[in-house]
Amino acid sequence: MANVSEPIELPFKPRARLLQLLGDQLIGTSRLAVFELIKNAYDADADEVIVTLHNIDKKNARIVTKDDGDGMSLKTIENIWLVPGDDHREKQRISGKRSRKGRLPLGEKGLGRFAAHKLGNKIELVTKSEGNDECVVIIDWASLLKNEFLSDAIVTVTTRTPEVFTAGKTGTQISISELRGHPWTRGEVRKLYRQVTSMGSPFELNILTNKNEEFPIKDFKASLDVPGHNDWLRGIPSVKEILGLAFWHCQFRIENGVLSWSYKFRSIPELGINENLRNHEEPSFPIPDPLEFYEKEEPDGREKEILASPSMQKEIGPISGEFYIFDRDRVTQQFVPSLSKASTFLDFNGGIRVYRDGVRVYNYGEPGDDWLSLDHWRVQDPTRRVSNNIIAGAVNILLEHSSRGLREKASREGFDENEWYFNFQALILGTIRFFMAEYSKDKNRIRLITKKKVDPEIEKIRKPLSELRKLAAKKNVLADFEKLISKIEIDYDDMQRTMLQAGMSNLSLALVFHEVVRGVKALAQSAATGASLKDIKEQAEHLNKLLDGITGVLRTDEPKTQSVAKVIRQARRFYQGRLVFHKIQIEAPLIDSDEGDFEAKFSFGMILNALTNVLDNSIHWLQLRWPDNNQTEGIKRALYIGISHDIGDGPALVIADNGPGFRPEDTPEDLVRPFFTRKVTDRGKRGMGLGLYYTNMALEINNAKLVFTNAKDAGIPEKYDGAVIAFLFEEE
């Protein structure tokens, strides 16, 4: 018989590194960590919290958050702040106990404080509550982690006469240094700004709510300051301005299974369409079976529907919100050019956000987050449903009604996926589909009108070409011209169709069409005034070349996610001989190594063509600044192709040279305008002025941007003091 020892009681012995892991692993990104610190300030009843990024692009960077909330006493620090997983906030929520400002706490798991540990290795907390001294807590992870076990990791807390919160003020300041993770770039800071400012909804949200439901976020302000780099926050579009471009605006409230709604389709003077207003109350309305969100679709591909019921909202409470729906149809944008302004906004802000007590719940509504499966359902029926990239909206719920059913994940990335979460999804999607019945009617009105409208540009082309045919037949030279005339017609139609399908703006179309029409009219006039057959043919061939060039840059491979370094290597292979011949020294860090490479979704051929256009320009202007007779001291012509994360909201491919650069008086709009050029060839002829136009066109089609910058802002060697051009891509 086996011997059995006496039972031994053994405690858990958590290691000191556990606390750091909690902050690092539970919170997805540094930006989300900052957001958690802001929520802590909200829970502390602060009126305002300011996030300051000091020296954010340098090694001595610091992130400081400072609020004017209740602060903490030494007792609170000892018994709550230094106790991971403390449940005092959860108890407060369950009991319904509100703060002096009427807020229920957003925190519930006692883990949000570890957001600071996600951001940096050194933390200084200064806090003061009413009637108490100022407390200072210093955490140095390099020192703490020298201890093997958590019980040996001692944090020192001191009290002092107020130095930060003087004159009776209260609040908490957290300063984080020795930052962890990747350096903060301009793009990351701009994304953080959007997150900070989106904490409170830009939408109205309470239009259809009960008058006695007030959202405390109205009394709370979060702001971001970047000393020395406040220019990084310029140019971020006004949300209200963008929302004003939406044709459709829907508001709703769901309570006890009853849907109250308001629908507005605004008038479109450019198309002669009047507005359509409707509002009603639906005692019951169909919604997709919540199980569909788990199974995604029925085995036979059909959707199963049920009716919304009061029981589905038992642990959710009333839901209110609004949606703005945009028309991104390229044909519609021909007649309403202002619609194009909304495209970039929707690419980054499209989708439905969730707010609880007026405070945003992440990651709902972030790029790539299709929590309502809008994109999935649109694939099934693209003419009657919306996708994330044409809708911007928000739904609001109340914490006191939803805290039991909709519980936030420890990772702070949405709600636990339980029965109530699936009910919540189904109710929102059912509301959206309800609006789609109205949406499809008004969308059809737009389609019918835009389809019937005759494009006057086509008539401007066909009429002079018809006259040219008649004139050629009269002079018995039709056989010589018919092939050229037919090719112009075919190429023009092809160019127009390709540009529209590719999503070119109305302005771009008008500029190109104007030049083509002018060329056709000049061709007809030359024939009418007795120009020689040789001159007329030369004009026609030039026009064909123009059309071929435009369609050539558009007709290429399908976009897919791929490496930018691959494009650089291919361009280098193409230009190796020319660069050697013209004695141009090239610096391209990614050619021999993939370090720093990034992937983006684009058409390889289109971006390669865009890059070669820029390289052609660089070679020309480098020879102009450094002529061959001035090369005796060695190679002066220099070209740079690399990557930058400092230019905008995403990564960028940068091409720079040490040529003469652009003239100060030439604006970016001038530089990409078709037929604008300062290039003169060695034969004294002016260039066509289409290189940068094609480049800009190709980038627009691939949801990228052409940016004119300088070496300092791009973060590349300052010896490249000539033209610096960037292809700014969306971050994957």
C-alpha cells in the first residue's frame, strides 16, 4: 500500500514580472493604454485630463497625464491602487452608487492602472485628495524586476506638502519615461489624437433618448498636447464638416423591443432631387437571429430572422444612436464633386462606434473591425446594404442597464461575446436593415437620374470627330485618317470608363477631358484650314499618345497586399544602367535588407509606374543642377529611395534627390495639374507635364497620397535638399 504524506498548504508565489506582463499583454496598443489612463481620470470625477507628449520623437520622451479629479489618499494607494484586481469599482457599479458628478465607474476589474506599465519602464505618480497631503509613488521596473517574487517587490510611497496640486487643488498626475515599444511617429500621434478626441461622441446620440437620460461625458474633456510638434495635429478634418456631406441621416431608439426612428434623405440640388423625411414607431421589427453572428450564415446561405422582443434587452437596456450614410459612387461624384472629401475620412472612421454613458468602447468602429458583419452581409446583397466604408455612426447604451450583460474584456477590446452581446449585435443590425428599405428607394432615385444624364464631354468629342470624318471623305483622304480617328474614339471611351471605374475625382476628369477635347478640335480645325496631311497625322498621333498614356497607367494588375521593398528593387533593376551612365549615386536602404519594409494594398504595376515617373524627373533635374562639365570633383548627383513613418498617418515610400528642387511659388496643386511643367528638353521643347499627374492619379486609385515634403520632415539625410516626394499609404 502506497504511503501518503500529510497535506501541505502552499500559497501561490507570483513573480514580480507578473505586474509588468499584466500591463503589456492585457492592453493591446500604446494608444489604447493612454486611453485607459484617460478613463481612469473620468472615474476619478475629473472635469479635464490633459495628455502631454514631451520630446516624443527623442530618447528622453515622456508621456504625462494630469487630471483635476478627486485624487487618492495614502490609504487609497495602499488598499486599492497597489492591489491588482481590486473590485471596489465593480461593487460600486453593482450597487448603483454614483459619484458626486453622477457617474458610474467605467472600470470594473482593477486592471486599468497597469496601462502605465504598458507605456514605459519608469513611472512617477503624484496624487492629492481633499484634506490630505500630496502622495508620490515611484515605480522603476528595472529595479523591481531584480526581485524574483512579487512579495519582495517593494514600492516606495512618500507624502509631502503639495508641489503639483497646490492652492487646495486635487487630482492625479502620472509621468511615464523610458518608453517601451516603437518610437512615436507623427502618424501614431495623429491616431492617438483621434482616439483621445473620440472618447466623447461627435454624434448627437441623445436626440431620441428620454429627457431624463444625461450622459456625464458632457462634463468631461480630454485633450492632447505635443510641445514642439503641435503642427503634427494640423489638417485633421472637422468631423461635423464631413458628416454634412452625407445624403442619409438616420436616428433611432430601441426600448422594450420597440423601435422609434427618424429618417432623412437630404435634397441634392445638383441632381434636382428633393429631400425625403420620415419617422415612425415600430412595435416589433425583424432582426437576424443572434446565432447568425456565431455561425456567420445558415448552411443553405439564407438568413434566419426573428422579431425583436423586450426580453432581448433585459440586460442591455435602451439603445439609441444615429447613422450617416454616404454616396461613394464614382458616377454620383461626377455631379457632386464635394463628396470626394469624405473618402479619406470614411477609410479611417467608417463603421459603427459604441458609447456607454457617452464614453467610447473600443475597438468598435476602428478600421478593420467589422463587428456587425456589415461587409459580410453586403457581399450577399450589394445593391440593398451598406458596408463599413460608406457609413459612419454610433450607438449609445447606459451603464446602469447594461453592466451585467455587456461586460468589457480584460484586454479592453470590446465586450465579452455572450448571449447579451449577440442580442445587442442583432438589434443594431436589424435597425440598420430597417433603414435600408428607405435607403434603397432614394439610392435608386440617384441611379435613375445619373444614368439618364448625358455626359456633355462625350458629345464634345464625337461632334468634331464626325466633322473630321466628313472633311476627310470630302478630300478623299478618309482611308488615311479613319484608323487614327477610330483609335481616338476607342481610346477616349476607354480612358473615360477606366478613370471613372478607378475612382478619379470630377476635377481630374474635367482637366484631362478638356485637353483631349481641345486636341480633337485643333485636329479638325487643322484639316479644315488646309494643313498638310503630315502635320494632321502628327497631331493625331500626339493625341493618341496622350490617351494611351492615361489609360496605360490605369489599366494594370489588381491591388493586393504586398511588399513596398519589392517595388523599389524592381525600379532599381530597371534604372541601374541609366543611373550608372548619368553618374547618379543611389542610396536605397531596403535594397539589400528588408529591415523597415512595410506592406500595403496596391497594384504593383501602377505603383511601379508612378515610381518610375518620379525617377525620370529626378534624373532630368539632377543633370540640370549638376551638368557633366561640373562632375570633375566626383559624383555629386545623388538619389534616395527609402521608407518613412514621420510624414502622415501611415508608412510612406520616399524618393529624394539633391537636384534644384521645386520652386517656392509652385504649389502642390500646380505640380500635379496635368500639362503643367517647367521641364525643357535638350531640343528646346517643353515636357508634356503629365508625369506627376499620372503619379498622383495612380496613388489616388490605390488609396494612397502624393506628398511633397522635405528631408527633415521625412526623417532622411539632409544632403537630399532637392525634390522630396512621398507615396503615403494606408497602414495595413
